[in-house]
Amino acid sequence: MTPLEEIRAAAAKLEQRVEALDDCRGPWYIVNEQARPYPQNISNIGVPYCVATTTTDPSHEPTLAQYICTMNPRVGAALLQLLQQGAEALEGHTIADDEPLLVAARAINYQHVTAGGQR
């Protein structure tokens, strides 16, 4: 698969995932962030879904839950647009391995994971 095909495949995969979320598209928030209980519950604003829970010790900032909320589906939709626009702009050009769109595409396509861990 060429780098451009990788970017387009990631865009297609991300589009399918974002659309499949239906009405759980965010933004997301930590329901119980101020109380700092264990675990932290992440929900969708406007729709009473539990998106995820994390288990950060109450004596530490709930950084994992905060990160999940930051990377909600609205970010995914924006990244989808960047991938689609970037693929158009990069067509006909040589794409370096460190091109940010290609790096993101490979992460979305799980190509950054090998049997022995990350590469």
C-alpha cells in the first residue's frame, strides 16, 4: 500500500468509526472529576451514555480520563477532514515517513503496533 493509500484508508476507517457513534459524538466530560473518585466515569454531553471509565488513583490527576475527553469524536471528525484534504494535497508528491498525516494514518490503521510492541 502506498503512503497515499494509507492516508485514504485511515480517513475511510475514521469516517466509519465517527459515523458509527450515532448520538454519542461528544463532547465528552468526566462526570465525577471534582470528587476524584475511583474509577472516573466519562459521559457524553446531552446523552446519558457512559463512554468509558478509567482507574487513576484518586491521589493523582485523572490524566487518562482528561485525555479521552480531549480526544472526543469532534476531534476525530476534524482529523478526518485533515486526512481527506491532506490526501488531495499530497497526491502526486513523494510522501516522507515522517509526514504527520502519514504518521496519524498509520496509528489509525494500527500499523504502529507489532507483535512485540510499538515500533
